[in-house]
Amino acid sequence: MTAAQEFIANEVKSNPVVLFMKGTPDFPQCGFSGQVVQILDYLGLEYKGVNVLADADLRQGIKDFSNWPTIPQLYVKGEFVGGCDIVREMFQAGELQQYLTEQGVPVRGAAEA
């Protein structure tokens, strides 16, 4: 396991919700990362954003770690949830809110969904 993958594994284990993204939650640097940030913020989630642009090894490492070719990547309780399209589709169907609630992650407005 590379140093980048060890870092990723540690982040995923030690934070209930982690978004590996281009940029930061306050300043997303790609549209797909921005969409996922908007969804997570709308749901009132506390999450950790990890900027993969800060480190080329990290950027490749997350793709190898998840065996998923694109960024952003959302992890909940150590499980890879998906990228932008999957997160958006789950959110629109109400499945993301349900999944987060089942994982014990508080979601704003989940009861109204």
C-alpha cells in the first residue's frame, strides 16, 4: 500500500463522511465536485473535504483505492458510495438521505423527504 493509500484509508476510517474532491468545500475547482458539495451542504452534513489537486499521488491513489476512475468520490462510514452522478441520482430519488440515516449520519430534513 502506498503512502497515499494509507492516508486515504486513514481518512475514510476516521471520518464518518469524506469527500475526495477537486478543490475544497468552500472553493470547489470542478463542476462535479461542486455539485456534490451542494448536495452535502443542502443535507446539512458534517463532512471532511480532501483536495486531491494538492497531491498527484493522492489524486491517483484515490482512483486506485476505490477502483473508480473519476473524482469526486464520496465515502460514508468507510464505504465508497460513488461519484457525482451516483450521488446526484441517489439524492434526487431520496436514497442518499435514507442511506445516510441508516448509517447513523444525521441529515437535515430527512424526515420530510
